[in-house]
Amino acid sequence: MRRANRLRSSEEFQAVYRAGTRARTPGVVAIGTRDDDEAPRVGFTCSRRVGSAVTRNRAKRRLRAAVEPFAQRLAPGAMVVLQATPRTASEDFQKLVDQVGQTLTKVGALDG
């Protein structure tokens, strides 16, 4: 995902949390909603319960990489927050990509 297509401000994250639907897998939690016909936007979060700063950064990097195969298929106006879980940093990467795809589908962020 390009940096321009990321959620940045606290207000954007809060808007998704308030209006979004949730989907959960062992490696990722997705909260998604649709806005106007803007470009799709994705945000990434990771709480301290995931682990140390090194583990949290690894988890966020893995989430950013796992969403790349779906970047072109995101629906116009989709706003999604992907939250790391304690298993995100250690999960098999292909399994993590599959889980991200499942959660994006469940929250209605993918076209087709």
C-alpha cells in the first residue's frame, strides 16, 4: 500500500471503529467500512499486549506486506483497520496472507 492510501489520523481510525464491521482470525483482526468513492485506505495498529517494540514493529511490517496482494482488489471507498494479534509476528506468512484475505472479504473491503 502506498503511504497516501493509509489511514493516518486518530479521527480516521475512530470513524472506522465506530461504523465498521469486524472480522477476526488467529493472526489478524479487521474492522472495515465504506466511505464515499475515494481511494481505498488501510490503517495498521498493534497494541502492547502483542509484545515488545521489536515484536510489534515486526507484526506491523508483516501486516503491511500481507495486504499487498490485495491492494489492487480493494473496493473504492473502503476504509479498513488491520489489528495485529499476538500470533501475527510468528504466524506462517502464507497463512497470514490467507487470513488477511479472509478478513478483508468478511468486512466487504474487496471487489468481486
